[in-house]
Amino acid sequence: MGRMSPPDGDIAVFLHCLQAVCGELLANEAELSALDRAIGDGDHGANLCRAAHALLEAADDLSSLPLPKALERAGMLVVTSVGGASGPLYGTMLMALGRAWPQDATAGAVADVLEQAMEAVGRRGRSTVGEKTMLDVLVPAARAFRESVASGSLGAALQAMVDAADSGLAATRPMRATKGRAAYVGERSIGHLDPGAASARLCLRAVARVLCESGSKELRS
């Protein structure tokens, strides 16, 4: 199966994804904070906006690095610039992606790396699917990407990833939180979407949009 992008285009595609993700986080700060006020500290949107500003300011420096190093550097920036639980978790995900990024970035190889990164987030947060966290979006999305990418169509795999992210977010509403700040409100967390799952969905949709618009919808067999 062919590469997801030409080798010399990897960092350019990453920067486009980064800009799209940061734009979504900045545009949805109020919504993410409102979700967090219902079951947490109310600062999720503001925290991720700090990360977005830090990443956008570092874009020129990141552009000079190979993709794996850029991912790791971006992860470290997120960890150092964001408070709360979201910074370490998103930072861990980016750093795990960078450390495991394949030299030959076929869609199948990237699917492997995505699943490894989700496992790293789970270890860092000591959480798993079903506990009303971002993993309820990230894990099924990564799984759907892997299952769909065997068809050879990146566009179909990205759509499956987005659909799984949408379903994963919706599934957090009836859950009782057992991890994170929301766990302290107990039964009151039921009936609310998880803010971390909501931001994860925004990020995945932004990345999928960029990759589809890049023109690399079909993978060579």
C-alpha cells in the first residue's frame, strides 16, 4: 500500500493539519469550556487555546524539523503550555506519534502508530474506553481507521474515522465519569458530553479534512 504523502511533503501536511486543528480549537473555545463547566473546572477550552497559540507560534521552528521530531517537539510544547489533564494527555499522544512514526508512512503503518499513541494516552491517564474521557473518541476512531484502510481508499478510512469519532462523542453523554475531574461529580456527569472527547473529535475532523483536501484520497496497492 502506498504512502499517505510524498516523503518531502510529510512536514507540510503536518503543518497544515496543525493549523487546522489549532483553528478549530480557537474557534470552539467557548463551547469546550461550557461543556467543561457542566462537569469539570470549566477551563478545557482556555487550556487548549493556550496550546493552540503555542503551536502556531512555533510553526516556523517545527517546519525545519523532520516529521517525527516535529511531532515530539509539538507534544512537549503542549505539555509545557497547558494546565489541567488535557495538556499531558494530548502531549503524550503527539510525542508517542513522533517516537513511533514509520519511515515508510503507508496508511497501514500509520494505523499501527495511531493505535500505539492511543495506548500511550491510556497509560498516561490510567484510563480506558467507557470511562467518559477523550479515549471514548480516540480509540474507536483509530480502530475504525485501521479496519477501513485495508480497502485501499484513504478517503473511506478517514470517513470511517470521523464517523467513529462522532459516535464515540455521542456515547459519552449517558456515561457516568469514572476518571478525571468529572468523576468527582458522580451521577451528575450523566447526561453531559465529555469535553475531552469533544475536543478530540474536533481535532480528528480537522485532520481528516486536511488529508482529504490534500488530494491523497487513494492509496496505491
